[in-house]
Amino acid sequence: MMYTGRFAPSPTGLLHIGSLLTAVASYADAKAHGGRWLVRMEDLDPPREMAGAVDDILRTLEAFGFEWDGEVAYQSRRYALYEDALGRLKDKGLVYPCYCSRKDWQAAAQLGADGFVYNGKCGKPDYRPSENDSVKTPAWRLRVPDEVVGFDDEIVGHYEQNLARDIGDFVLLRADGFWAYQLAVVADDADQGITHIVRGQDLLVSAPRQIWLQRCLDYAAPHYAHLPLLVNAQGQKWSKQTLAPALDLNARERLLRQVAAYLNLPDAPEVDKPQELLAWVAAHWDMRNVPREAICTEGTDR
């Protein structure tokens, strides 16, 4: 299959230096392999979205010289795809409705690899919802096995989790009616024919869940490469929550060169357009040179 990669920002904020690193690396890896690079807007959670962020993200990508293949995909327009995937899992008996409130089940839960581990209460064979629960709209959870799910990441190396111990049965459709990231991203990647996923190491913890879900839906697993995070002096990932500044369109070349340096690329020659700098990065791209550890960028990207 042709290499198909993607960049999938969430419009909960504007693009920042960490977003740019992911965009550059995913774009360069796709182009270095003669492949396609898609853009998908992960607008699954309207209450958390920033007004105008979708348009700003696309304008910023264009200003930095990125050219994507095909139309931009919007998760908010793909609910039928997620309904179909959940329906298939229901037919296989792999999911169940969960009536627990987050406050109640987390009160006695153990911490795992990515927050609290759900105890499986609503998925037990003898569980029956109470009269009060039965009138609630439930969430839907996927059953996970008491076994190790692992994979070999191109940057991090081998990574694995025991899903029952480290994660627990996880939510695919929330009780408030919004689709969970794990189901949406797996269904989208399969539908769009994504073969390679280049993204930040903050999402490494999600990969075993997504691989298990891919197996449940008979999807092929893509190839993964999880990039080092850009962090501040406190070791916090640059994000909206840590006040990461939005990308300055007047400093496009400087920021592109800065990101290229973080990815251990050699110094590029002088160029006239951002597109030429991106083309140079793709021509000199080698995933083997990407560092594994987080990179502190305090004061260098403002």
C-alpha cells in the first residue's frame, strides 16, 4: 500500500511549537517515502473547542508552506463511521453499557498507565443496572484482555501494556453523547487508509488501546513513530494549558529551522519560501536521527 500519513490537530487551541514539530516530522516522513499526507481536524469535543481555531490552524499550515493531499477531514462530520464501528463491536459482544458516574467508580479505583483503571463493574456477567441507572444514558466501554499488547515503535522502541491491569475497559461513546478519541481515531485511520502515524509521545500511552481496538474491528495496524515532546523548564509539555505561544507567522523560517534542529537535521541553505525549506527537510529526512528524549525549549520559541 502507498504510504499514507496524517496530521490531526485538535481545535482546542492554536498551533504552537510542539504542533509544528509534529506537522514537520509527519510531513517529511510521508514525502521522503513518496507518500500522501492528510490533514484531519479532531473536532470531537465542541465544549472544549476554541472559536475560530479550525480556520486559524488551516491558515497557519498554509502560511508555513504545508500542502496536504485531498480534502481536510472533520471528525464532527464522520459520526456515521463511528456508529458503524460501535455497532460491529456490539454485534461481537465486545462492548457493554456503563452506568457508573466518574466520581463513583474512581473513588475506589487504582491508578494505572493513563489515569484510573475502571474496575469492570458494569461488564460483569451478573451485573444488573438499578432502577435509577436504567433510565440513564450509558457510556459504552470496550472489554480489554488480561494480557500484554505491545508493538515496536520506530523512535521509542518496544512498548507494551497489560490492558486489564494498566488501563481497564475503556470508553468508546461517552454518556453525554460525544464520541471518545480512541474509537474515532481508529475508525478514521482505517477509513482513510493511514499506514504510518507520526505523532507526539504524549499519545504513546494510547497506542496499545488503539491496537487492541484495531484487532477487534479487523483493521490493519499502522506503523507508529512517537516523537519526543517539546517541554518547558518545568518538564511540562508545551500546550494551551502551559501557555504555549501561538506560532508567529512573521517568524516562519526561523521556527521551521528551529524545529528542524530539534529533529537533528543539518542546517538548510537559504531559501525564498517556506515550501522550499519543507522540501529540503523532506529530502534530508531520516527518522533514525530523531532523538528519543524530551527536548527543553524554554525561551527559544517565543
